[in-house]
Amino acid sequence: MPLGPRRVVGCVVATEDPSAAPDARSIKDLDQVLDESPLVPPSVMAVALWAAEYYLCGPGQTIEAALPAGRAAGFRTVRWFEITESGRTALEPDDGDGTGRRLGRRQAAALTALAAAAAGLDQATLVELGVPTATLRRLEALDLARGSRRRVSRIPAGAVGDSPRLEVTLTAEQAAAVDRLTATLAERRFGVALLHGVTGSGKTEVYLRLALEAQRAGGRVLVLVPEIGLTPASVTAFRSVFGERVAIQHSGLSPGERHDQWHRIRSGGVDVVVGTRSAVFAPLEDLGLVIVDEEHDASYKQEETPRYHGRDLAIVRGQHDGALVVLGSATPSLESYQQALRGRYDLVRLPTRATGHDLSAVRIVDMKGEVAESGREVVLSRTLAEGLDDRLTRHEQAIVLLNRRGYAPVVLCRQCGVAAECPNCSVSLTAHRRDGRVRCHYCGYTRAMPTRCPSCSGEFLELTGVGTERLEAEVCQRCPAARVARMDRDTMARRGAAAALLAAFGRGEIDVLVGTQMIAKGHDFPRVTLVGVVAADGGLGIGDFRAAERTFQLLTQVAGRAGRGERPGETIVQTLYPGHYSIQYACRQDYEGFYAEEIAFRQAMRYPPCLALVNLVVRGRTEGEAMRDGTALASALRERTRSGWVLGPAPAALGRLKGEHRVQILAKGDHRVRLRKAVESILAEHPRLVRRVTVDVDPVSVR
């Protein structure tokens, strides 16, 4: 349709009688209708519009998220050949009367291959068999083969192949959980259940049984996982039950694969969709069950506009579709657990492991003593090093977690004390020794490893701190016979790398897996009997109200990777703050104790889930400009939200990001809707600021 001097593509979200418009002359004619039927089902469109209103962003941004990804790729067609009746006759032996057609060697080979393939073959396959294109054209001309163009689906890795189903007998706890939730599925009504099961309690088996019940009731299933690396295991599990009627949706697929998977879902050709947060917009109709695995994970929150939370939109989606929403976690978010305690969610517990084995024993190593004894920075404590040696001797596997990538987080000058900093962001550059470069993990800036201090030109530069690259090197040095691999964003950048590495670890081809939080979530490796955690307190000093919760969740989750098979597991936690309550409760794997202490802190400090929170970040070319605009915005907010609290403006934890200066305002309130409406109205009154303000409703981080 025309919009000023431009022609733009729009999306029809509703229709209305033109005569009811205040000024019918202002209604523009459409130049062209691109799609005869709606691309987005009504329930998905309703969720997209709800998200735009709730998260204070434009509806175009949320509708864009609901439209098929990879649209530009279009459908893929290939040249397809089938044998004709004349072709079959030509293959028959000549009866000697001289009427048979004499075929060339390549013609005979092509027709023989086509005759053996009931549905025909594509040109690429025939060429691989040694049949030239010219031969195929000749066969067409002689009416011995028929050529056409046929649409083919681009199938993601892991979406095909055998996924055998192993017969599993449910434990009494699992069976009770399935029975309790099946009633809601049978009634095809909306409800939310929090499945709180310890690590290894068999939540996946509960998901599979519920999915079967949903299918029997005529419903389809949406399964969300927090990260791409967790999709292969989930896809394998659901394909073992539903075969090839499982689709995949995440950003790791190629544009063509995303396009084809989306259209597969839209056409009704699948029963189950497995994907990351964006899959919440999957065009599944007749939705009966939504599963949000590891519901506590911060990865469900989108970092760019629209800043929606996949878990919360999954609940809204279930409400619109009349589906049961199951949130699963060993370490539920405080928000979800509070809702369950208040009776708004059905709380279903799986308190023991499905194998009947105990959770792994946990030992805390106070690194202050290790550092004092050695007089230098220590990466692997004596306890952890001996534990690795012991597992290698017994031919068992180990996981070592450090939630910081790179070789060293700081390149420090010993003459002037200045660290190498990113020119665009207020952070230190991280050293990556493998390629001899330093990098900013926020904006992507990179340069060669400096040999002189950029401040004083001193030559005494030291790599301080520990990242996963250095940890890998330390493990290799300590255990030279071990097969060691690293899993972080640097090593997993190549498509399919994560799935390949996890498969190799599962086959026992790797002895020690070193990595970031990628290795802590949802994986099931029965041979792992030792988990080591380096710098367990690394997330506690970041100035975020969720820091303790994240530390507790990460430690509990990674400890759950040990001892999932027949042999008992052990977790060794290295920390400088062994007495911190998040570490103590994680080592005891006491979720209820942690929740009680943390919720008291949130209540006292007026933080979610006890209050609603909106984080506003104001950007400027200079710090003064950002502070000036932030002050004006904060003053207006204070006037409008007299029953709430407005903190700031203050320099953000990342005071400069991608070349822009940033100040932060935190708006809190007892009433979620009123707080959001106040922010919305003030931004509408200050249109000049809108482009410089980032609004994050229900933030998972305030950095």
C-alpha cells in the first residue's frame, strides 16, 4: 500500500466497516494482497499484539517476530525425473525382431535407476550416478523420462534418522505427576503447572507422557528449551515417540530450513514443535500442551526489542489456545515458585531421582587458603586436580565449569596498572590466546594482542584472571593423557558444533569437558561422576539483584550433571566466598531454604517478584547528554508514579556500550498495569527521547 512517497508491506490485524471510520477519505487502497490466507493464526496474532502492549514496543516489532523466518529464502525446487511407460518398455530385452529401442550405456543406466525409484529421482542424484545432463534431456526428448520441477524440503540436522524408543517404567512420583496433569489435558482447558523436579528426576519422561495424552485429546504440543544446544536432545526424545511429525524452530537453522519448517508447521504436518524462545510464535493450531523446560533460564528473555520473555508469552499463548502450560525446572524462578505457592499454578514435585540414586555429594574448597599457600593465582585446587586424576584412572568422565570465556579477562600493565579497554565500551578487553587477539564480548571489537601498554608504552603486560581457554590449558597440563574438549561460544560458533561435541562426549570419546554455562543445562551423561566449578562466586559481584539466584541456579544445575548413572557423583566447588547463602544452599541442593532467604531479601529491597519493575536505559553521545535526558525522564516518572519508587538516573553498570553513554532509571510499583501505563504515557509525551530510551519491562538483569 502507499505510505507517503513509498510503497510498504503491511499486515492486516483486524477488519472494520469503512463507513464507521471517522474520516473515510483517509482510508488508503491496497495495491496488492500478497497472501490469500492469513500467515499467522489468530491466536498467535493475539499473542503478538498482547506482547506489544505489555512490553511497550510497536506492534510491528512483535508481529515481525511472529512472521515466518527465512521468508526471503522461499521454497526450494529441484529438477525431478520419472520413468515413462515408454522408458520401461525400452528397458525390456529385445525379442530379436528388431523393433526394440537400442539404448546407450548412460541412457540405460539412467532408466534403470529411475525404474528402481518408485517416486523418481532428482537431477543431482542422477548426476552423482554418472548421468550427464545432456543424457537426461535426450531421454525427455524421446519420451523415455519425464522431467518436472518439484518442491523439496530443507531438513535440519537431527530431524531425520532413527530415534528408537526405549521402554521406560515410570516411578511412582512420575506416574502421579502424569495422572494429576492429564485431567487438565483431557478437558482441553487452560492451566499452568510448575513441575519442580530435582536434577535427574525424569522430567523429560513426564513431558513425553503428557505429550501423548495431549495428542490423544486432539491437541498439538509446543516444547520450548532455553538454548539451541539443548534442542538435539529434546528433538531426539520427542522423535522417539512422534517420529517425523516433529518440527524444529530456532535461529541456528539456515534461512531455508527455517522457512520450510515454518510452512510445515503452518500446514498442519507436525504434532510437536521443539524450539527456543522464538518458537512461542510457531503457527501451531489446536495447541493442547505447552512445555517450557528449564523455565528459570534467563535465555528465555530477549535482549533486543521486542524484549519479551518466552516463558511468560508461553503462558499467554496457552491462555489464548486453551492449553495446559507446564513449566519445568530443578531450580524454579522466584516468580514461578511464588505463583505456585499462592495457588495460581499447580505445584507438582519430583523430589527424588528417577534412578533412585542420591544427588551428588558436594565439597566446597575455600580458595583463599589455596592462594595463600601457593602465593599466586590458582586455577585448579589440589582437591579438584586429584578428583580429575581419580576419575581418569577409573575411566569415568568429568565436567569442569567456568562461566567466563576467553583465556584471561584482563590484560594488565604492571608498570602503570592500566588494563586494555574497549574503545567503544567501558569494559576490559578479553585475551584469546589461541588466535592471539583481544576482544570485547559486548560490541565485538577485536585487535591483535598488545605487546606494549596503550597508556604508558610499558612492556610488562600480564594476563590476569581465568577464562575457559586458560582452564582448558590447565586441565591439559595437569592431565596430559586426558582427552579434553571445550564448550563455549567461541568453540561452538560453527553450525552443528555443539551437537557434534555433545554426541562425542556422550559416546565416551572425551574424558573432560570444560565450558561455560552451556554445559550446565539439561544434559544427561551417565558416565560423568565428577563436576568441578571454578570461580563459583564469579556472578555475585556484578551489582544485579538476581545475582544470588543465578549463582544458586547455576551451581545446582551443574551439580546435577554428576552421578546420573550407576556410579555415585561428586561436585567440587571452588570459591572465595564459601559462606555466601547462595553457595551454601546450592551445595545442600536446598531450593526451599534458598527461596525463603532470597524472597525475604527481595521484599526488603523492593525487587521482583515482590514488586513490578521497569528498567529504562537512556543513551547519549556524551555522559552529560544522557544524564540530562535521564533526569528529565525520571522527574516526569516521579510525578506520574507517586505510589511507586523511581531510582536514578545513575550511570549504568556498563556506562558506555557500542560507543554510546548510558544512564539507568529503575521504576518500581505495587501495581504492574499502572506502572506500565505511566511509563507508556510519559514516553508518548517525550517523543524526542523515544529513540534514545530502551524500555525493559520485567527485566532479568539491570546491568
